[in-house]
Amino acid sequence: MVRSRGTASGVPATGGQVRIGFGIPQFGAAAAHVDGTMRFAAGAEERGAASLWAGDRLLVAVDPTVGYGGGPGGPGSVPEQFTAAHDPLALLTAAAAVTERVQLGTSTLNAPWYPAALLARQAATIDNLSGGRLLLGLGTGWSPEEYDAVGVPMRERGARLDETLDLFDAWWHDDPVEFTGRFASVAPSHVHARPQHVPVYLAGFSPRARRRIAERADGFLPVVTSDVTDLDAAVSAPWADLRAAAAEAGRPADAVGAVLRVNPKPGETAADAAALVRRVGTDTDVDHAFVDLMYLAEDTDSALAAVEEILGAV
């Protein structure tokens, strides 16, 4: 069993107060303006954002075998914005350099793509650069073509994520570090560049993924869009189930936190996103949500304008 982690955001909100963060512009048209990342990060913090987030996309096949989110494949089944994407950890490093307060998160990083020891070092570095502000959200992705590109068999994704969590525990806590796994081994070694504390949140909806969250994670990463009519059933109820499962596994029920991703749909506006965030505050127990800006902004200025409008409205 993984050693106990902290309880970041592990207590349900009361009174409808929601911390609001934003995705760093990194996909589609915004990718051409990546040189504005630091200006966006500093500006979002100045305007009152609670957190900044980066996602993980590598490529879009011309004819995807699996569509976005695991749906049917074929041309057009993956958003065209994903054809241009920047590295999430590089973006968070840039954001860390120009901010002092905001939490920095990944939602989500496709952990099986990366050698676990290198990912442990990268996370520790960003956490220390930022003064302990990193939240590492991990998932397994859905694109077979992306797995082919990184040379990792997709059928191993769950086992590789489990091993990554095991290696994190050793790398970040033990001295000397010693680890033997199916995919990597670490001879007894001194590793003293440790993070201050990195909460690890997990995404996923399958029974195996939910069991992993309940037993091993600091929290989970639900997602909502405007067409979700019952936010309590979509967010609060699954969270309650995960906390109950954590307690059954011998963990404190409040060990499992939640950060909700708000995904505007194509054609929606910042006002629509603000309305959905207000619903989150009144209809769920979540106390931390962030708004993805992929469909709301095409450059740094429009991204900051969306941040200002949403925060002002909420």
C-alpha cells in the first residue's frame, strides 16, 4: 500500500466558496502565442486566479483510431486545437518563474508516457522552483497513436501508472532510494533533490481507476460541461463514493480531495463559463475549480480578458 499522502483540498466546501483557476493557453491558435505564457501567468495571478493548469497532448493522427475521450475514431473525432500543443511541464516552469501565490497543476499529465524516475525529478524541480505549489494530476490518455509515438504499449498504461506511483514514494521519501519494478529499477542510490510536497491527483472513470484513486491518490479530477444538468450526481456523488471507498481502505475519508475541470464547449463564451462556475458553487461540494480556455481564447490578451470576465462575474 502506498504510504499516506496529504489532504490537499480534501474537505468539501461549505457556503459555496470556490477557488477559481484557469488553464494556461497552450492548444490551437494560442499555441502560436506561447511566448506570452509568462505574461498570462503573472496577469492571471494579479487578477485573482487561484491556480494555473496545463494539459498533455502530443499529436493528432490524420485518421485517429480512437476519438477524443475514448469515443469513435475517424477524421474530425479529435479537436483540431490539439494539432498544436506545448509541453505542460515546460509551461508550468515558466509560470512558476513569474508567480508567487497560484497553485500550479497538471490536468492531466499522461504518466505512462514518461520514465517514472525522470518524472519524479521534474515534479520535484517544479515544486521547489515554485515554493511548494505543484499539484500533479495524472492520467493515462486515450490515443493509441500517441502511445505509439512515445514507444509505450497502450495495454500497459494502468500497470505503468501504478508503478509510477510506487516509484514516486521511494524517490521522494527514501534514503537511499531502492526500487525494483516491472518497467524500471533503481539500485540503492542517494537522491536528495526532493519536493516540498506534491499532492498527486488522478483522473479516470473505470472501476480500476476509481479504486486507484480511493486507495492511492490525494484527490481526483472530475470534468463538467454546460450540458451536465445534475452537477450533484456528476461531481458530488462520485466524490462521496470515493471518500467512502478511501475509508474502507483504511485511509481518512478526507484524504481524497477534488479539483473540478470546467470545459466550455465550442461556441460558448466567458459568460457561459462563469454561469457554469456559479452552478458549481451552489450545486456541488467542490471548493476548487478551473476553467479551460481552449475555446475561449486565441492569444494572451483574449485569455486574460476571459480570466477577468469570469472572475468578475463569479
